[in-house]
Amino acid sequence: MGQVTLSATPKGNGYQATVTYPNGVSISSSEAFPTQAEAIEAAALKVLGMPERLADLDRPDTPD
């Protein structure tokens, strides 16, 4: 089963959003957000903006 992880880590005066896919690929925001919640929201929007990556989770030939 594939998992997409959304996380927020401290960066400067705020938090950086990161999306991690099951194959180990991580995509981080270049900007910092004032709160963890805003960083997680930005990560979620990033995932929704790349539907092809979500579709890949259902392909049988894609490693988890």
C-alpha cells in the first residue's frame, strides 16, 4: 500500500512543507510558512497539483 506523507520542519522563522512519496522521492517547498498548519496545507495542495503522482500509486508496476 502506498503512503504519501506530508510534514513540516522548522526553517528560518517558520516551517518548510515536505511531501514524501512511497518510492522515497521528497518534494520540499522553497518558501517557509509561519505555522506548521500552513506548511502542511501547502504540502497537501502540492500533492493535489500533481494528480499523475497519485495515479502512479495505483499502478501495479510501481514499487511501494
